[in-house]
Amino acid sequence: MRPRLLLPLLACLASLPLLAGAARTTLTVAAFPDLDRSAKIVIEAWAVTHPGVEIKLTTRAFDDHHTAMTTAIATGANLPDVMAVDMDYLGKFTQAGGLDDLGDAPYDAAAVAPQLAHFTLGPATGFGGKLRALPADIGPGALFYRADLIARAGLTEADLTRDWDSYIAAGRKLKSATGIYLLASAIDLKDIVIRAGLADGQGLYFDGAGRPLVEAPRFVQAFMLARAARRAGIDARVAAWSSEWSEGFRRDRVATQMMGSWLAGHLKNWIAPASAGLWRSAPLPGDTAASWGGSYWAIPARAEHKALAWEFIRTLCLDRAQQLEAFRRLDAFPALLAAQSDDYLAQPIPYLGGQAARLQWRAASARIPALRVDRYDQVAKDIVNAELDQVLEHDKPIPQALADARLAIERRARRY
């Protein structure tokens, strides 16, 4: 080739990387720990299957993330294409607008919804029955207990799970025989009991007309049980996730904890790794079915790359291999039913003494009701916890505490 023809060709070839770089699309994803690790698994695969897409993942602390997303939706600034939402915050986002309806064109979430655990869809549904988010992982409730400490007091699993009175009685016997606390905080009892007996479509704190339900019998029972535990001296009076809380498990001072199935991974990996083989998982007392959290993905209504965002969410939530990989790596129990049928669930868990607890968690998941969420759920939760603290610490009468909680919730809702 003659030089006068070769030089323009070389110049053109040299410019190709720049042109390719200019054509790349940046998909922005906003998440919180440890859900960001699940997103990173998808990003690993997309580096191969989507070479023209760069994914920018932003991770903030749990509360900071949800505050930032609230601000971004309100202002339209710094909006991601894909945003994570924890179940506790779903009502705030799905009921207030700002998220795309994934059941409408061009999305097909309504068609794929039957592939997911049924209770996950109620909380993700906003005004007008619009599906605003898709679940990736769930937290079927379980009672984790130290088999050796329980046996030391002459107790069995049945003593813990038969009903709530039996659970409290077991705590008294355990404390008397060993000096060990049955549970970290009496508040844990409230969190479970207020969920007992609910059916699909019911709300935890509010009815369908937005009226507070905090004076309902289940709240009275929850407060009474929490007070009974405190008066019996069977709770360690430490808040979940505090250093005192984790130390209670490490030093064999607390024998049980009711939480989502994912707690097993936390116990194994960082809370109490030295207790491997001693912990067990059991159904919640009183045949209660409840969920502890869950992670969802949504697309802001003003997102820039919605088609790619939907494809990314589909991979996170509906790809069986991806769901199982997150389960194996992160103990993130899959929301996808096809992933729940994998043989992996039947494998023994060494940390739980060889127990095939994942099958137990799957059975619990099938019984959890699909509750309706409200935009003020988090406000109501904070107020109820404050009133319960008055009952436990200052012996405030329970009817007065719940009446005050209702009034405070109504005032806060009117203000907002």
C-alpha cells in the first residue's frame, strides 16, 4: 500500500478505541451493604456479556442510602438508573410516587410476578395496584438458639417454640439454672407478635384508610409479652447490632435470637464464629410466620437508561443462577421460587450442627402473608418503640402507651 493511502488508514484505526469509549453507556446503580455485593456478582457477568456498558455502583450506609434516594427522587438530581430499597422503606417509596410501574409497558413484571415468593409483591405494590419494585432476597423469620445452653437448663426446642407463654417460662428456667439470658431485648418479642395472625392485604401499622392500628389486640399482646420478659429478667436489655449485642453471643450470655434466616450467615462469619456447630434454627414460637426485611430493586421514573436498568434488575431478581450464586456467597435467601427448589437447600449447614435449615426457611416463606405497606410505617414503628420503652423502663400503663402512640402517629402523618 502506498504511503499516501496508508497514513489515513492508520489514523482511522488509531481513533477506534476513542470512538468505542465514546459509545459506551454508563448504567448507574445505587445500593447499600451487603446488597451491593449481590450487584457486584451481576457486574462481573455483565463485563463479559455487555462490553459496551459500564456500570457505576454507588454504595452508601443503609440509612444514608435511603435518605439520598429520597432527596434524588424529590429533586431529580443524582438519580441512579437502578436503586435498591429495603423492605422497611418500601412504603415510603412505593406509596409516594417517583418510581416506575414495573407492571406496565415496556416492563413485564406483572407476567413474571408468579415466579416470586407471593408475600414479596404486596409490600412492593403502590397506589392503584402498581408494582414499583422487584424483590431479590427475603428473610424468612426463624428462632436461632444455642442448643448446648438450652440443654444445660434441661430445656428442649419444643419448650421454646410451643407458644409464647412456654417461651417466657423457658426463659425463667434458663436464667434460674444458668444465669444466661434467653433473649437480647424484650423489644424482639414485640416485633414478632404484632405480625402474628395477619392475612394477605392487611397492614402492619395502618388499615386501608390510613388509620393507625396500634391499639389492636395484637399490639396489646405484644406489649404485655415484652413487659413479662422484662419483669422476669430474661432479656439482656441490649439493642440489636450494638457491640453489647454481639458480645452477648460471643460470651455465651444470650441463648436465642429471633431474626431473618440471614442471621445464620452473620453468626458464622463475624458475630460468633467460635460457636460453630452449637447454634440451631427453629420455627418462631406459636407457629408464627413473619419476614425480617428483604431487598428490592426499582427504577426511578426519571431514570436515563430504563431498558438497561430493567435488564439489570431482571438478572438480579429472575436469573436462577444469579440468585443461587448470591445465596451461596452471601446467605441471601432467594425470592425466586425456581432458585428455592435447588438441591442446595437440602445441604446440611455445618455452623448449625449439620441441620438442613434452609428447607425450614423455605417452608416458613410459603406461609408469610403479603402485607400492605404504608408510607408512614417507619414513623409508626419509631413511635411504637418509644412508647414500649416507656412501658419497659418506666412502667407506663399499656393502654395509655398505645393510645399515646396512636395520637402521635396521627399528628406526624398530618404534619407530613
